[in-house]
Amino acid sequence: MAMQMNSVVHVSTSPSPSPATSPPPEGKQEHGEVAAVHVVGVGDDEAVMVVKDEEAFGGGGVDYSGRAQWLRAAVLGANDGLVSVASLMIGVGAVSESGRAMLVSGVAGLVAGACSMAIGEFVSVYAQYDIEVAVARRRRRQRRRRGDGDGEEEGSGRLPSPFKAAAASALAFTVGALLPLLAGGFVRPWAPRVAAVCAATSAALAGFGALGAALGGASPARSAARVLLGGWAAMAACYGVLRLFANLY
């Protein structure tokens, strides 16, 4: 009776072999590299399945997880800048028709929000950085005790950068906050001023939502609609609460 053997073999991307070695499977060598090969179920009565890993080449699938750190900080910062400053300006406009009051409130919201976003992102990412460094050091000590290699730390280039995340968050918040400021901060009549803030904020929210989804591989239309509805809800709530507060007091 023939003996069956089940195995899973994974061959990662590597330079093409020398002429002395056996050539790779036909169709599996491109641009001096061998695509990743997965061999599943090798046996007498089992088929051999060879799958080309297209991610080994630049033209294959895209790994969006590597973009998560800066993309999250940038998209959240831009959306927060848009929504918070626009809501603040509209809320102030609900109790005062002064264009100067709306402009000053928007500038104050920009400065305070950018600092808050940068500090919050820095603290959050630095905590993640400390955890990953501690895990890497523990693994290095374990390798040294086992005598595996020289104990060099692996994956140090993938560690998050707190400074980059904080800078991206603050910059994105500032860019987002400038849009409603420039759109309505210098318009004198009250109604056109509020309308300009709402229109600029709505267009920017939809654009940032679609851009973030496109960079992350999601649906741009669905993301734009979700971000737009959330921004409208925030601005309406801020206007309604401050209008009610002004009527009561």
C-alpha cells in the first residue's frame, strides 16, 4: 500500500537560483525572483496545487496594513479639524451674528485642537512603541538563551514612530480646520457666512472620507456618505444646543 504524506510547503520570494540548481517551476520566475509557492497535500492520490503569490511582485495585491498608522492619524485629524472648527463657528454664529466672533472662535479651535490631537496621538503611539520594544527585547533574550543567532532585534524598522504620528495628526487637523475658517471667516453677512462654512465643510468631509477609503482599499462612496452624515449631525447638534442655551439665558 502506498504511503500518503500530507504537507504544506511555503517558499517565500528569493533570488533566482544559480544554473547549478534545479530551475523553478515554469511560469514561476519573473524579473529574477521566484514567486511564493504553496504546495498543499502532496501524496499518491492527492493533487498538487501550486499557487503563485502575486504579492511577491509589485503588480499584485497591496498590503494596506502598512498604511494604517499614518492613514488613521491623518484621516482622523482632518475630520476632527473640519467638524470641530466648523461646529464651533456655527455654534458661535447661533448666539452672535458677529463675524469677528466666529473668526476668533475658529482660530482658537484650530490652535487648541491641533495641540490636543498631537499630544494625544504622541502619547497613544508611544505607549504602543514601548510595548513593542519590550516584546522585541524579551524575544531577543530568549534567542540568546537558546543560542539562536546573535540575538539581533528583528522588525525594528516596523516600530511605530510617535513623532511622525503626532506631526501627521496635528498637520491634518490644521489643514481640515483651515477650510471652514477660510470659507466663512471673512464673509460679513451672517447667512452667507454660515452657508459658506456648511458648504465648504460638507465638500471637504466627503472628499476626505473618499480619499481615506481609497487609500485603505475600502468603498469611497460609502465612506464619504458616512463621514458626511456624521459631520452634519455634529454641526446640527452644536447649533441646536447653543441656540437653546442662548434662548434660555
